[in-house]
Amino acid sequence: MTIWKSMLHNKLSSAVTIGALEVTYPDGTLKHYGEAGVNPVKVHLKNNKWARRIVLDPHLALGEAYMDGNLEVENDDIFGLLDIIWKNLLSKKKNFTIPGFARRIARRIAQFNPAGRSQKNAAHHYDVGNDLYRLFLDEDLQYSCAYFEQPDISLEDAQKAKKDLITKKLLIKPNHSVLEIGSGWGGLGISLAETAGAEVTSVTLSEEQLRVARMRASAKGLSEQAQFQLQDYRATRGSYDRIVSVGMFEHVGVPHFQTYFDQVAHLLNEDGVALIHTIGRPNGPGATDAWTAKHIFPGGYIPALSEIMPAIERAGLVLTDLEVWRLHYAETLREWRRRFKANAEKITRKYDARFIRMWDFYLSASELSFRYGEHVVFQMQLAKHQDVVPLTRCYLDTNYTEQKTHDHIESIYA
């Protein structure tokens, strides 16, 4: 038994107490870890060097070993393997490594995202090909957390519910000027123009997403009312009644939080409302997982609320509402992963096996991070003055009438 195999064996022996794991090592040795009498997740580690890499830097090496085919999981059940890891290692915080500590110390450097680097980072993930996303997203190509009002609704209905709720929180009136920071494939911006009568300006750094968003707006005759631009948020000019950003703040990076919210405050009218929808950390600041930072979202970072709020306060903005979505993204990702695997044959025609394993690992790990409470979604409603939005959430009700709430506010401030 090599020293690295011995170290990995000892680590797994002490760590795996929930569920069962069966590992076949490069020399053919088979070891069982965890509970007896439980069907194990079976893996085959094919190369001794990967035992060393996984011991030294599991956050990076485990995903890379799976991507490269040096870690095989029976029935390609990478979700089952990661589930074992989440239950036994990450949830118990038995995951300290020197590389992981160093990454946390150096996270500000890793998240330094000037305009040129931001566009390159966006292209890395969003410009891999629109056909890929069409195979696992909903019909509207919503690539952010859906809102499951009922547990048994479809992904399409849950994504529509998300857009409807955002529209309500923005309190949009016809002809309101709306800035969207981060266009996606245009679904939300087009919806705000089509259903709420808004005049939308939407900025993105993805050329692939921009092309599709413009095509979709043109097909609906909304090219003037919903305009999409290839532009960094820091270069945006003008004044807007409403600002919305969904799934983009995760790409800003800690060093730029103040710049971001200063820009929101600068662009927002005095009686304006902004809605920022972002993945967040409920357990305080951290560092981006090494594998994710390298292969999926370079420059990205999931923020804690304690990191966001000081920048909001210094920008002169008021937090008028905060909603935390728990498990909604886990359900969204479960459906994305199901659709991705159902379309594996089509995906294989264009992408190689390594790419497919990378995405399977990404979708599985992402779902579990929400399933076990490492990540949630924050929806933050912001304004410059506390009285520009209703004092209760009654306006989110379908029976809400603007006049009734206006009268209520007037009575309080009389």
C-alpha cells in the first residue's frame, strides 16, 4: 500500500459514517467504508497519482479525476458519490486543506474582475453553445433559480412564477424605464416589456446570449422596447425607474461589491426600486470551490449577506425587503440535471465525454450545495427612500390594489 493510498484509506475510514462507499484502488484492492448492510456507492480509482492529488487537494482533484476518467463511478452515479461526501465530510467540516486555506486568503486576487477579465470569464461559461442550454433549461431559457410555489409544478411554471414575483417586487408601471444587469437569453427583459409595458435596457457580456436575446425580442416585435447591449455594468449610463439583476451578482467579486452598488445607486432614480437576485451563503464568508473556479465560473464568488450589506449601506441605498429562498434552487437543479442526462445522447454528438462528465459533476455538486444548506438565494429589494414601496407585502397578492396601499401610506405619514 503506497503512502498516499494509505492516507486516503485512513481518511475515508474515519470520515465515512453515513451511508456506504466501496473503493477499488489502482492495485485492485477493494475497501468498504461506512455502514454495513447498505448498498454502497462503488468507485474505481485508476491511478496512484490521483490518490495523492485527492489527499492533498480534494476540492480540485476529485472533480478533475472524474472528468478525466481516472475516477470511475458505477453507473456514472457521481451524484451518489458527492452525496456521500456532503453527508460525511463537508457537513462535518472535516475538509481543511492547505490549498483550500491558501485560496481563501487569496480570494480577493482570484475575484479581481476588471471589465476585460469579466467578459472573458462570462464567455468561458455562457458562450459554450446555446444548443447545450436548450437541452436542459426551460423553454424560456431561464438560467437561474425557479420559484416553486407548489412542490409539483413544472420547471416552466416555476420559472414563470419567478418572473412574475420579480415583476411584482419591482412595482413596474407601463413606460417605466428598466435597466437589467445581466441579460441571460432575454427572457426576463422581454417579459418585463411584454407583460408590464416597461422600456427595458439590458446589458450582458455574453455574445452568444446577446445574439439570442435580440433575435427573441425581434420575433416579438419588441426590439425598440427591449434593447439588449454588449456592455459592462460599469460602463452603463443613464437614469432608470427600475433596476433588476438576476444571477449576475455572483460574477462581480468581493473587490467590486462597492463599485456595483454605487453604480446601482447612481443609475437609480430618486423614487426608483431595484431588485437584486443572487445566490448567497447563509453561513458567512468563504471562498469559491477550487474546481468550480477553474472549470465552471472563473472569477465567480457566492457572497454572504454580511459582505453585501456594508456596500449597500455605503452606497446610500435602503434595504426595503429581503427574501431568502431555501431549497428552490435544489429543485431547479434537480430538474436541470434530469433533463441533461435525458439528453446525454444529443449532447455527446457535439461535446466529448470529459465535457459531459464535467457538467454532470457541476450540476450534481450544485444541487447538493443547496440541498444541504451551504447555499440559498437572496432577493434584495432596494430603494433610496423607505417610503417608495408599500409598507407590507400586500402588493405581492393578486388582489392588491395600488390605491389602497397608497391610502395606507398616506395615513401613516399624515
